[in-house]
Amino acid sequence: MTHSTAKRTLRAELLAARRERPEAARGADSAHIIAALTAGLSHLGVRTVAGYAPIGSEPGQPLPDALLAAGFRVLLPVVRADNDLDWANYRAPTDLAAAGRGLVEPVGRRLGVDAVAGVGAVVVPAVAVGRDGGRLGRGGGSYDRSLPRVPAGVPIVALTYDNELMDVVPTEPHDQRITAVVTPSGGWLTLPAATAEPRSG
């Protein structure tokens, strides 16, 4: 099985498991994730966070509002026609509008693809995470285009359910690594093996 096929297979299995999770369990897990995430970011002295708006059964809802309530400046991604990510400020739920592929995106002024280079931390979606820093996304490649702009040393944090943190996940050379993961039971886990990985684009 190729890495690409393995990724598709694992992604389909985990997304199906997410959809089957009871809503009450998803809500409780997300509350634990948000609490650990905001505590970790505050401990690091982060002031500006590039986040995202979880949809459907994704963990971490309601991430943008929770980050605002915790006192962070929040940037949210806007998927461009070339699948790269632009960014815009998020200040209230009214800033969001429906976008393609079931996503919601901020409607404010675009800050440019390089805005992510100036944040204190990046919070990224993931379908699964390996303890080696590998990340399995949804397959669009947008974060693999954007994350090379993030300076070394800036935390890149994924949010997953407990079963989605694995020893390793299938990756390909273009897949960008993360430096931490937050799960409901484990809280914030730094991934030291990934910290030294270069992110040159």
C-alpha cells in the first residue's frame, strides 16, 4: 500500500468514527481540549493565534470564540483558489460566512498569505497526529502550503480526539509536521521529535 493510499484509508476510517461519536461526548471532549489549549498558549505568552473554525464533528468547537474569550487576537484562514491560505481577523461570530467544501470563513479584509508568519502560535485541524509530529489532514494540502511560512520555534498545535493520537501516521515528503497536539485526556503534548524539523518551503 502506498503512503497516499494509506492516508486515504486511515482518513476515511477516522472521519467515519467522528461522525458516529455522540454529540454529548464531542462537546465534553471539545471543552477539555479548549481548556488545555488556552492554558498552554497562555503559559507560552502567546498573544496572536492563527486558528480555524471547526465544522461538523471536528474537535475543538467553538475554537475561535474560545480564543477570543481567553484574550487572544485571532486570525482565521481563507482558502484561496490555488488552495493556499490567506488570513483575516476574527472578532465575532458575525465575521463568518459559508464557504466552499462546507467550511466557514471570515469575511473581513484579507491580510495576505504571509500574515501567518507574524503570529505567536498556529492551531491546525487534523484527522490524526503521530507522536513523531506527523499530521494527517483532510487532503487539500492548504496547510502544507501555508506552514512553511511559520518561523521555526513558533508552536504548531493540532487538536484531536484521544483515538486520533497515534505512534505514527502515514505521511509524504510534502507533509508539514506539527510541534504539539491537544487531546481530551492527555491535554497539551509537546512533540519534541518534530520541533527540530525544518519548515523551509
